[in-house]
Amino acid sequence: MSPPSPGTRREIAALQAALAAEQAASYGYGIVGAHLTGTRFGAASADCVAHERARDSLTAMIAARGGQPHPAAAAYRMPIRVSTPAQARSVAIALERQVAAAYLGLVALSDPALRRLGADQMRAAAVRSARWGGRPQAFPGLPASSLSGPGQG
Amino acid sequence: MRAEPTRRLVLAGAGSLALAGCKGVTVLGPRPRPGAGVVTLEHAILAEELMIARYRQALAALPPSAGRQHASGKKSAKTKASARDRAVVTAVLAEHSEHLAQLKARLVLPPRLATASPRPSPTPPPAPAGRHRILDELAHAEAAASDRLIGWLPAVPPSLAQLMASIAASEAAHVVQLGFGRLAP
């Protein structure tokens, strides 16, 4: 089998970045859900399933391009220690923000389908973050360095 | 994942000047046709301006937050809701202004076109009556704007696609901020 073209390698790299974030989110939501009850537990479960599906889909897409999907880590360090429902919600928000940023690379690819996938997933992550009570962000997923400041161009 | 280097979209004037032998530039050619990316960016700017006009109109139509107080000095539930609505609409309006500034920063027009007669500000339809209908209409406009931006992505260069995807995500999140789909406290 011939090695993937530079374009395919770029696609695989962007898919791997998104996969890593989805693997971390799938793990993280297990911890989030363990500290919630009622409708919030239900929301965490639904979000966890969404991330697991995205993870599985990305894994298949990488393999279909001749890449080797990176395996998930055995465990992930959470941004804060979780022992209360409020901390669990904060972790959910942090996970969603990481996911939004991780899909940015797909949006920069020339393949319209991958661009669309990246944008749709950024949007889904921003909505989930808002539903968990995340502080509004004018530019979810974008690093501040990519924005034009006053006097910059 | 890194963001692509920011590039401004210049409406290139290539081909607009016709060279006549060794006499140098003698004839101004036809006005250059903007590329698909430029046209899309202009549409995105116009859509953002329209959204800002909608929010300004909504702010004017929402009930004032400094309402009557009970004899006990406590604010009524209605007054609290009005204050909350106005705070949300003001915050989202500020984010749209940031979106517009970033989109405009990506567009550079050559002087010949930039000094053309200014485009009139877009006029949104009048805001409906009642706070629920006002917020509902804004939420629908946000959802439609988010969809439209994502539909435009194939036509623009990578760094602009990233900015537009991020704005689309922000606009979808505005629907939640406006009170639709928020989890119970």
C-alpha cells in the first residue's frame, strides 16, 4: 500500500487531534456524570454518548484513510478535582471547550465534508458548553492569537 | 489545534489595469470582479450588521428593567426577568459587535472601491411585541445565521473558515443564552 499523500496526512493529523479530544471527553463525562443526579445526570449521559459516537466515527475515518488511530489514554487528568455537582459542571464546560478547539484543524482542510464536520462539531460543543452554564465566548475554539486586535491587522 | 495564519482577503486589482506597450499604464480596465471568498465575506459582514440591528431594536422594544418595586422594597419577578433579558441581549449584542469587527478586519478593499458610496445600514423587520416573542425571534435569527455561516464555509480560505465556524458556534450558543434549551438550575 502506498503511503498517504500530503493532503491525506494533513487530514489524518486533524482527525487525530479531534479524536484525542473526544477520547478525553468520553472519559471525562464518566466522572462528570458520577457527581450529578436527575436531569443533569441525564444530560451528562447524553453528552457522553455524543462524544463516544464522535470518537468511534473519527476512529473509522482515520482508518479509512490508511492511518492508525491513536489509542485513548488509560486515564486523563481533569482540569479540577471533582467532588461536587458544581465542579462536575465546570469540568463539562472545560471538556467542551477543548473539544471545540480540537475541531478547528478540520475546518482548515480543503475537503468540504471534513470542513463541515469540524464546524458542526464546534457548534455542538459550544451549545453543550452553554447548556452547562459556561460563560459566553465570542469565539469558541479560536485561540486569541488568531484574532485581530485594535491596531493589528 | 492551531489556527491558520490570519489572511486578509484583498479584492485584487489584477487585470484592472491594461498596459499599452511601453507607454505604461494608459487605460483603467473594468472594475475587478471580486472572488468567491470576498463575496462570501461581504455577505457574512452584512448578516452580522443585520443581527446587530436586530439586537438594538430588541433592546429598544424590551420592557425597561427599572420597574416598580413591591412595598417591601423587593423587586417583582417581572422586573427581575426584564433585567435578566436586557442583560442577556446586551451581552449577546456585544459579542456580535466583536464578530463584526473580526470579519471586517479580514476584508481589505483597494482605495478605488473602498471609497465608493457607502452601503446603507441593513434594516431588520420590526421587533414583535412581548418579551417572549422578542427573544424567540432573536433565537430563530441566531439559528438561521449559524446555519448560513456553515453553509458558506466551502467558499472561503482556511483561516476565514475557522473564524466563520467559530462565529457560527457562538451564534448557536446564543440560542441557549437567550433561554432556549438551558438545563434547569
